[in-house]
Amino acid sequence: APLPGPAAATPIIWGDHVFISSTDARTKTLRALALDRRTGRALWNQEVASGFRLDDRSNLASPSPVTDGQLVYFLYGTGDLVAFDFEGKKVWARNLQKDYGQFAYQWTYGASATLFDGKLFVQVLHRNVPVHGRGRKDGPIDSYLLALVPKTGQELWKHIRPSEAHEESHEAYSTPIPF
């Protein structure tokens, strides 16, 4: 199946649906797509936000979607986090950079959201100082783990990750795996 642009996300499958994050190279937008698993036909293709990439080595559609079988959640390097139902209707959306401060990564945010025990987890592990002009300048740059209500996107809790590391040593692009 043709995709509208480059991405680094892993597709996920639920029943007859294949969900994938993508960019659109022509419009420079971030896309959430659902494909028919049997035919590859696009079931829906929703614009999530403006954006394409911050550098020539990565793109803003690297996080993989995740689903609980009712809603599918897409996260992007812009901080845009959105939930769609399986028909492609947007249920809720928020932007983590607007809510918690600009990301401070050398390259581009790439962690995927995780569902576990009725919660949607999002990890942001970035520098404690601005880099390339990105990062909060009005307060501390904390790395954190969020737990959200999957049906609404409402914050349940936010845990700051303490660390004695400096600058780049704070950064991680990994996805949390509950155990």
C-alpha cells in the first residue's frame, strides 16, 4: 500500500485493521492511517498536525500507534497525541509540548505510547537544558512519565525522573515496557 510520506513507526494490527503513523511529504503534515489488512486499501487517512521533520536524519512520525481494540492512539514528535475510533473519528487530542513544555532533544522525539492496566503511558526523557533552540526557557526541563486515561487523555499522574546526568545523557528515545 502506498504511504503519503516517510515515517519510522511500526504498523500495528487489530482484526482487519492496520494502523500506521506517517508524514505527508507534499503537504508537510502528520497523518494517522487505517488500512484494510486484506487489501491494503486506505480505510481512513486523518491529518493530525502540521509538521514533517526537524533535521535531515529523522521525521516527526517515528512513534508507533497503540490500540486497546476500541480506540487507537497516535503520538508524534511534535507532542501531538490523538485518539481515534476505528471508523476514523477523532475522540480527543492534546499536545504534550503545549501542556508540559517544549521537548529538548538533539534529534527528534521518538518514544511510542504504551497501554497497560487501563492506562496510557507516555515517556518524555530529554535534556535538562535547551538544545538547538528547543527546550523550555521559562522553567526547568524535566524528564517525565505520564499516565493518562485512555478514553479522555486526562492526566492521572506525572512522575518526574530524577537524574544526576547532564545534557545529552538525559536523552532516550525508548518506549516504556511495564513489567
